[in-house]
Amino acid sequence: MGHGHGHGSASGKHVGRLWAALGLGAAFLAVEVTVGVTTGSLALVSDAAHMLTDVIGIGLALAAVMLAARNAGSAKDGKNKASQSRTFGMYRAEVLAALANAVLLFAVAGYVLYEAIERFTAPPEVPGLPVVLTAVVGLAINATAFLLLREGAKESLNLRGAYLEVLSDLVGSVGVLISGLITLTTGWRYADPVIAVAIGLFVLPRTWGLAKRALRILFQHAPERVDVEQLRVDLTALDGVTEAHDVHVWTLTSGMEVASAHLAVAPTAVPADVLVRAQKLLADDYRLEHATVQVEPREATAKCRDLSW
């Protein structure tokens, strides 16, 4: 039996940027709630709700990263038995945080759509100037947070969840700015609920994509880029291998993909050589560096077939 080795979570190196984005979001949230409630602007309240999920989401992402890093460090140092028993660490905490973010965004988008529809019957008068000024500040803050998280979002599903929330807030700030300008220049009362609906509709499909990716990991589906059946065929085609079975590929968290396989070999095959060839195939052709491969004689495969799952 042999093992390949992967790498750590990609999001740990972005802790400082998460803290900065969290601080900016929390500060602006207080401002936006105050102005939104005072002016009665649904667009501002909508954006404030998204900012709230943004702050909560970044907080969850930060907590998940720190928890995973702490557990990994404790396990490596052998500090306590509990850490040693978590053989895969706490990396799934990042995926759970991403799923929680998606659920929050779904709830907020639904609330905003409901409120906006209610307002179409009797749109209130909303002062445009305070909305415009708040939107300009929000645009600057969200743009800064967006740039802080953009790099990490390419590497971590957890950070991508926080990044998408900041992106939705960035678009929301643009929408609020447009709403305020229309209200300020024309006095059209429907601008506010229309923009609120547009913000909600923009967020929903992106939220669904995030939830789908998180659930795919939690259900331990193979990464979309990996054709498991083709992988089994390629392993079977290795010199000395007569059959590949119990082939599994799953994702622990973003950037950490794991594989396992049983290889039945011919009596004349050298197990160590087969193991090296299998690990090379997995690493070079499928980018699966953390793999457990069991090399076994042909007659040992009967036990695997007797298993019910």
C-alpha cells in the first residue's frame, strides 16, 4: 500500500485579507443600516441585508480557516488525542461555511423580493441625496474588499463564498447609486423597489452555484474535472495490472482532492513498481497527489466483491 501527499488548505495564507475585509464590511454596515432606516430606502435596506450576510459570511470564512489551521497544527504536533483522531483535520469546516453563506443569501434575496413586491402598490417617497452619498461610500468599500479577496477566491471554495457576497454587495452599491440618482433627478418613486428586485435577482443564481459546489463536496462526489471511469480504465491499462476496482475520488476542501484504489496484479508483477506507476499516473494525468493505492494479488479481489457497498 502506498500514499501520495497533497498540500494544505489554500485559504490559510489569506487570513489578513479576511480580517481587513471583515472590518471594512462591519463599519459600513452600521452606516448603511442607519441611513436606510432613516430614509426608508428599500434599496439601501436590501444592500444592508446583503452587507450583513457579507460580514457574517466573511466571519464564518475566517473562523473556518483559523479552526482548520489550528486543528492541523495540533495534530502535527501531537498535542492532544482529539486532534490526532481527526485524520482529515477540520478542513470541511470551510465547505460548511460556504454552504451557510449560500443559505443566508437565499433568505435575504427572498425577503427583499417580497418587500419590493409589496412596495409596488404604494411606493414611498425616498430622499435621493443621502442614498447617493451612502452608495458612493459603499461602492468604495466593496471595491476594496473585492480586490482583497479576489486572489483567494480562485483557490478556496470558502473564500469564494465570501468573495461572491462582496461581489453581490459591489453590484448592489451600483444599483443603489443608480436608484438614488434617478430619485434625486426625476422623483420617480418606483426606482427604489425596482433596483431592490434587480439586486435580489442578481444574487440568486450565483448563490445557487455556490451551494451546488459545496453540496457536491459534502456528498463526496468526484471533482467535475475527473472522469472516474476513464481513471479506472487507465489504471487497469498499467503494466502488470489485471484489474482496478474500488476507485474513489473526492474533495476534502478546495484544492485538496483525494483518491483511493485497489489494483489486482499478475503473479509476475512487482508490486512496488506497479505502485510507482500508479502514483505517477494519478499525479501527472489527474493532478491527484494525495492517493492511497492498494496493490493486491488477483485472488484477493474476491473479498472486495463480497462487500455490500
